[in-house]
Amino acid sequence: MIRRVIDFMKYNGEKWMTITVYIYVAYYRLCILLLPMAKIEKMMGIRGEESVAEEELETIKLAKLVGFHVNRVTEHLPLKRKCFVRALTARKILMKRGINSTIYMGVALEDGNMIAHAWSRCGQLYVTGGTGKGYSTVARFKAF
């Protein structure tokens, strides 16, 4: 265990991004478990609006890096409904860097059951959760 921590600190060039992702994932997971959806919705941004469809190349590169770290960290955690936590985490990290993004929430039918999904987008890049293909978008939130 100690060796893994040492390797992480020594060889992870983006360790602060990884640590930031862990902190926000834990925070948003607790929010989802403890807060009513109305309070979480207020944290998500401006309902019904979208961020711009075109972003600069440097912004897209940073958003791609954020998406990579968010997905890498959460794939190893025993969470249910990871997509919502991923979208909230990516939105917060991008927002802290002054980058616009949009969270989408959608629903679909699978084997007669309604399922929900959340994904995030920055410019043309879908940062977390894929493109939302197969889901009907029911809400969108622009980060403020």
C-alpha cells in the first residue's frame, strides 16, 4: 500500500488533478445520498441552457484531460449511478478553470424499465457519459 502511494506521488504528473477528482467525487456522492434533488439541481447550473458548441483547442484538450481523470478514478470506485457523479465532478473542475460546459440528463426504456443517464459536454467534446445516444434528453444545465 505504501509503495502504491509512493509510486502515485513519484510518477503521476497530474497528481493534483487526480486528488481533486477524488475529493469532488466523494463530495458529490454524499450530496446525492443526503440532499434532496431540488438542492442538487441548484448546484448544477442554469436549467434549460447550453454552453457554446465551439471551444478553442486548448480548452478541449483540458476538458479531455478532466474527462480522462474523472472516468479513471470513478471506474475503480464501488458506486452506483456513476454517470451523475461523473458529470457533476467534471462540471465543477471545468467551472473552476473558467471553462463552460453543459450537463445533460436523459431517460430511456430498457427491458420495460425506465433508466436514467447523465453526461457532460464541453464544446464539441463529450467529457463524461458518452453522447447520450439512445436517451431522450429531459434536462440540460449550463455551468455558471
